[in-house]
Amino acid sequence: MQSGAWALKTLDAKAEAGRALPLSATDAALTKELVTLENRFFFHHYNLDPVEKRLERLELLTLGQSQYGTNNSRLGRLQASIHERDREAAQVMAKASLPAAPVKATIRCFQLSSGAF
């Protein structure tokens, strides 16, 4: 039977070993994109969480449900969805900021006769 302290040391060693592994170019790019999106939506990143959990968190926030597929395909769909929503929001804001068409003021003068009241 393992003691609690020994088990914690083992977990810490495994976590350190996992972080010490060099990231491939695609993993590094994926992590960089995740940090960017997390900072945008959550104002901090979740580097200690697995990539799958980080993707799921962003998908739930932006898409309403978690997606399937490889990490790269999930990130691609997430980015495409965010890009599309940003484009739609920009169009709405552009329409809202357009000055209203000038209204032609027409002045109508009514002459009141003394018998009108």
C-alpha cells in the first residue's frame, strides 16, 4: 500500500515529466492559438489542463456543445465559428453606426381663423 505523500510525489513527478516533453510544431501552434482564445474569452489561460479539456471549454462557451474530431480539426471549426460571428457582429455594428438618412423637414403653416375656436 502506498502512502499519500509517496503518491503525491509520484503524481508530481509524472506531471513534471509530461511538461518536460518538447512540443511538436503543430502542438506548439495549437497551444499558442488556445492561449489566444482563452485570454480573449476567459481573460487567462489554462495551460495546466489537457488540450482536449481546453478545447471543450471553449466549444461549450462559443458553440454550446463539445465537438468531435482531432484537436486540430476541433480548433479549426472553433476558429471558423468565431470568425463568422465576429464578421456578423461587425456588420451589425457598421449598420448601427451609419448616420440616419437626413429627414426633410416640412413646415406647414396653418392659418387659424377667428371662428376656429
